[in-house]
Amino acid sequence: MGFKDNIVKQKDGSYMLKSKTKKAKTKGACTVCGENNTIRDLLYQYNAMDMILVRQYIEDHLTSHPKHEAITPEWCEKCKVLKGYRIKLKDEKNN
């Protein structure tokens, strides 16, 4: 009898999410950044809709945080997935 849910029973009797198992993590994972598109939705540099979302986020962030001078998105070199943002703060001395 099998269940159609999102958990797997371990050898020690405990349960774990399928997405957290070693089998799921190795399938489709990038070797550089470790991101896996089968586990969660990701933003890609080569996808036009994703780039629009990234640019909108940058614009919204810079308008709502006036002490931030610039934002640079950081992309994985191999799979071109968004890893995060690098924020440059304004220097208080150079106003």
C-alpha cells in the first residue's frame, strides 16, 4: 500500500520530505551553486520574464531605501540562476 504524499520513510523510522532527501538533491542540482529547479522556483538570467521581475525588484528597493546607492544581482556562472543581490550603501561623508 503506497501513499501519494510528499514524505518518505527513512530506515530509522522517521519521515522526511522528498525534496530534502539525497536522491532529490543530486537530481538536477547545479554543481557550482547547488540550486535545484525541481525543488523550488528559480529566477534565470536568460529568461526575459525573470529579468523583468529582477529589474522591478531593484527599482522598488532603490526607491524605498534611499541609503542604498546601487544593487547588483549575483548570478551563478554555470546555470545562470539568481543567487542573491549585492547592495552598495551610500557613503555618509561624501554627501
